[in-house]
Amino acid sequence: MSSPTRVLVLNSGSSSVKYQLLDMRDSSRLAVGLVERIGEQTSRLKHTPAGGESRERGGAIADHDAALKAVAEELAKDGLGLDSPELAAIGHRVVHGGKSFTEPTVVDDAVLAEIERLIPVAPLHNPANLTGIRTAQSLRPDLPQVAVFDTAFHTTMPESAARYAIDVETADAHRIRRYGFHGTSHAYVSRTTAELLGKDPSEVNVIVLHLGNGASASAVRGGHCVDTSMGLTPLEGLVMGTRSGDMDPAVIFHLMRVGGMSADEIDTLLNKKSGLIGLCGDNDMREIRRRVDEGDERAELAFDIYIHRLKKYIGAYYAVLGRVDAVAFTAGVGENAAPVREAALAGLEELGLAVDGERNAVRGDGARLISPEGARVAVAVVPTDEELEIATQTYALVNGSGNHT
Ligand code: AMP
């Protein structure tokens, strides 16, 4: 029999599981789906087989074990059951891999223990990712389970970018350093940008702007990350949908001492009630642009603060890289919000950076250039595809052909 070619990608959150089953012969999706509100009475599973109608299930889905069993049942109805000999591996998104995981890794007990050891630096994500892996292991103990880490692409950052300027012993004792996140997306988008330019990733320097509800920038030199805007946690860096991004850390002491707030309250404030939603009450860029067009001043200020921070990172990473071949916009805002792309690069012509108005306005599904003809620095819109990247890395690992990052 020919070797199996299917990879199931699982992205397990605290109360959700997103999944895709891919056939790696042509990277096609055989099925995609989502289980939401796990542990509540109103859980929902939405499953869509390729070329078929979506199916939904309601009612209580008690835990991840029940969720994955329900997913397996839905896949089986389409002849794509987890017991299929066609299934080569299950690839798991794992948010925090710390310093140790620099590449996708086949899961064994030691790997599970290390992911568990990293829970203090990723308390929201790693426990859910672990549950997803353990549940998948119990369903197919014979199958390779591969962990693909959000932090792995950033482990090439030099110490000068990865360390905070705080006491070294204290930092090391608590594993405090800049890890970066969205690495799977930054890896995929920087490589796809090189392809768009007809070059090998080793030949190009790219600034990747992943602008979704969470947002991060990275500086990628010759295919390797040399700096990224998120840090110990995803809170650092750009203005995001609900996160503040960069801030004087003394704001926190001030809120504790003068504002009487607890650490947990400040955590919630900065992660969930700040950024665009804190500034203007909306975190959806479509709504913010609609309000700006109506002359709403709070929305305008929120937009301006968002763009100001973005522009600072573009400038900073230009300086870090020295030579920039491309700036790539990706994720919900980066792929769809032409006014954000235009404003972020406005006035940077001296750096060879410009957006062509007509190209920027065109909507499209694939990777495309939006810089003027003959521009010194290419500006690209590159739809991210984290599931494909996880599947590609997983398949490459179990097939013994190395990974693509
Ligand atoms: P993501 O986290 O990558 O799924 O991105 C989600 C965010 O993308 C949403 O919160 C919106 O702010 C933004 N977004 C999605 N579609 C559009 C659009 N057509 N125009 C502007 N922003 C969009």
C-alpha cells in the first residue's frame, strides 16, 4: 500500500477545537470544522466536508474528549474516520514551546512534560493544547502526534532581541524573555512572500505584519526571524483588538498603588479591555472604519494610535534588517483593510515603501503585490494559512523530509 497522505490539524483552545483534515498530495482540505463552547450546555459542532453541505450538532459537549469523539464521528460519516489507514499523523498547534522547541516535534512523554512545564508562561493556552494532544493520543495511540509551536519560528532571534534589559539572574530564574507568537503564520507568510517575488527565502528580508484580532510584526532575514513584537506573552507590541501592546510597565504599578487594582484585574484590563476596544469600544476594523467615515472622533483616534504604533514597528524593523525586500500584510485586518495598509506606509516613500492605490483597493484571495510597478521594496498582501503550515510541517516530519521553516 502507498504511504498515508492525510494529516489532521487540531487547534485546541480552552473551550473550543478547530480542525482541518488535509490531503498532503495536493494540500487540499477534505473537511474543516469547529467545536465551540465545550463544557457548556450550548456547545456546537460545525463540520464541513469538501464539496458538501455543512452539518451542525448542538447540545452539551462535556469536555475535549467528548469533542474529539464527536469530530471523529462526523469525519467517519464522510468516510474520513480517524481509524483510516490514510491518516499519516495528527498535527497540533501548541502556543508556547519556550526556548527548547525550535522545530515541530513528535510528541512523547518527555515532550508532554516540557509543554506542561511551560504552563506558567502560557496559562491560558498550553493546558488546552495538552488536553487536545492527550485526547488525540487516546483515540489513535499508534499514530504520530506532532506538536507545532507558535514560538518555534522566533527561536532564531539573537539574544539582543530576545532578552529584556532586566537583571539576568531574575530573568533566567523565571524564564522571562521574549518568545514571540504567531510564528507559524510568520513562517508561512515570509516564505510565501519570497515565492511571490520568485526568490528563495534565504535571499530576501521581509517585514511581516500579522494584523488580526491579535497582532504582531516580525523582521525576517533570509528566512530566519531576527525580531518580533510579541514577548513573554502576546501582550507586547502592536495595538491589537483588545490588547494594549507596548506600554510603560510603570502603568501597572500605578494601577496597583494608586488605582487599587489587583494583578488579575490589570491582566484582564490590558489583555481584554484595551487596544482598539478600550480606545473606542469596537475591536472590529470594519466597524471602526465605518465610524471614521462618519466622522466619529474616538474611532479616528483609535485608528490613528493603531497606525502610529504599526508605523513605528515598520521603521524599527527596517533599521534592524538594514535592507528590506518586502513588507507583507496578513490576517483579518492585514488581508482585508486597504485603509490600514495605505495609512501604515503613507509618507515612507523615502524608504522605498509605497502602496499603489488601485492595486491596494482590489480584493483577492491569493498572495498579491500592492506596491507600484518597479518599487524598490515590494509590498504584498499574503493570506495566512496556519493550518496548511502545521500540516506541511507535520507531514514533512513524519515523512522524514525535515521541515520547511
Ligand atoms: P483574525 O484574528 O485574523 O481572524 O482577524 C479578525 C479581525 O480582522 C476582525 O476583528 C476584524 O477587525 C478584521 N477584519 C476581518 N474582515 C475585515 C474586513 N473585511 N475589513 C477590515 N477588517 C476586517
